[in-house]
Amino acid sequence: MTEILDTTREAVRRRLAISDAARATFAIPDDWRAGMARVVEWSDVDAFAHANHTSFLLWFEAARNLYLEAVGIPRHAVDKPGPVMMNLTTRYLKPLAYHDPVFVTARVKSMRRTSFVMEYAAWGTDGCACTCEALLVLMVNATGEKVAIADDVRTTIRALDAPLEQ
């Protein structure tokens, strides 16, 4: 339990590491390096008895927040740089039902000076159930000022995902 409460970058990175067992269970390709396991909760399911589209977006948000903490972007605060979503595209491939196991992955696909594109996927035991791509801009919410991605953050992202740099 204390591991979950440990918010140091190293502890968060360990929690996001994808085990060989998870890769085998969910058929996750090797080019995904960060993710988290969960199950479809009752609150995730809609009247059609499958995970609602908004649930996937909340899972991706949770994975994104952990990923960003792991690479050195601090927890969100109005007066500090944080990601602001500018664009989101989602593709739903297979339904997931109540209590299905799910593994949610996240990675940085590309980076510019102040922005980056993240990709996400939700994997069920029969493969990928949903993919998503989001354009995020690093900015100070209180002022709207765009902020360059710090060099140490870039270095960590490069080591984890080798994103395209524009």
C-alpha cells in the first residue's frame, strides 16, 4: 500500500512499468512502455452494459497524469506549467463490460517546443479496445502563458518513448 502512496518520480515510473505478464495477458506490443492495470467498475458502465466512452477518457487522463509525473512534470497547479488539451481523437474498437480487466497505456508520440502529442490505448484480454491521441500544450493556467518543455523532461521522455521531435 505504501508504494501506491509514494509519489516520487522513481516510484511512479515503477508503477507505470508494463510487466511481461501484462503484455502477455493483454497482447500489448513492446513499443508501449508505460501503463496501468484496472477493472471496468460499475460506474464505468452505461445502460447498454458496456464501458461508456467517457470512462475511457477518464482512464486515459489517469494514465496521462501518472506518466507526466513520472517524466518530471509536477502535479497540476494553477500557477505552475501543466498540460492543456487542445485536441482529442478517439477510436472505439471493442466493447468492455463490467468487471473486465483493462490495461491502459500512454506514450508521447511527438514533441515540439511547448506542445506534445500523447497516444493512449485501452487493452482488454482480447486485444486493443480503444485508441486515443491528444495534442497538449504546456502552459500556466493562471496566465495562459505557453511554457517550453524543460530539457530534463524532454530527456526523460526521449529515453522512455523516443518521440518524433519537430
